[in-house]
Amino acid sequence: MVSTLLATLWLAGAQQLRPLPNGPVKLPPLMGLDGRQHAAPEPDSKLTVALFIAVDCPIANRYAPEVSRIHGTYAKKGVSFLRVYVDPTIPKAEIIKHGKDFKLRFPAVIDAKHEWVKGMGVAITPEAAVLDGKGNVLYRGRIDDRFVEHGRAKDNPDRRDLKIALDEALAGKAVSQPNVPSIGCFIPNLPDR
């Protein structure tokens, strides 16, 4: 029953297309696990990629090698990357281990109050948001189209949405598909405190 309910939530979240934020997002900086404050957007970066993930989301974990390749290519082009963990109950040591185990070599922050989740309109892990230097969300959505639906993946993607968005934005063009639904694990609302 629980797994059926979760699968339904994952699919429902994947099928909803929420509008992009209108204008620059105003988000508080978050303390990174590296001991530094991180902002969205990161200062002195052409673009910032905020990758929303969870340690226990199998789809997010399956994307780790592709995300590492994208980071390796685009960090050299002035693009900053941040791993944004959405579950505030996960111990920092587990997040550090997750980054090492999956070879995610870019800074990690914990969005404990879901301020970045809400500010960028993210609902799924993994989901990427690309921000320009002023804080405008240029792209929000999937990494690529590998996952057709929850539990069903293609061997190779036909469209690499995040890479296309980065290439277009770095070339000074408007992102051709700025808002693409993601398939993965639904980000639950935090309980009122």
C-alpha cells in the first residue's frame, strides 16, 4: 500500500508543470557542508545549477554519473553547481558520505526550511534549476529524458535537457524549453513547526 501510494505521488509530481518564478528569486544563502555560505545564484558565476536531490531517491542516485559528467564539462565554463538536499532529517555525515559514494564533487547545502524548494518551484528529486547571475530561473526540470515514467528507463536519453539549457544560456540565447517536468521522488511538504 505504501509503495503504491508513493509511486502515485511520484507520478503526480512528475506530471504537474508549475510556472517558472517571474523575475529574480530572492533566496537566503545556505551554509554548505564545506563550511561556506552558498547563494543562489553563486557570485562570480555565469550560471548556477541547483540540483535538488535526496540520499534515498533511486532515480537521483542513478543520475549521479551523468550529473558528475555535466559538472566536469560546465564548471570549466564558469558554471557553479550546488547539491541541494531537501530532507532536513538526514544527518550531515550521511550527506557527506552520499557525495563521496556517488562521486558528486561539488558543494552541498541542506534546504532545511525548503526556502529554495519553494522559491524555485521545485517538487521532485532529481530536479535542476539553472539561474543566471541576477537570480532569474532560466531552466527548471529534468536532467534528460532517460526516465519515461517511474520505474521505466531508456538505455540512452534522446534529449539532454540540462545540457541543452546550459549551452543555450551560455550562448546568450533564451532557453528553448525552460520548464520540463521531472520524474523522480516527490518532495513532501515540511510539517509546520
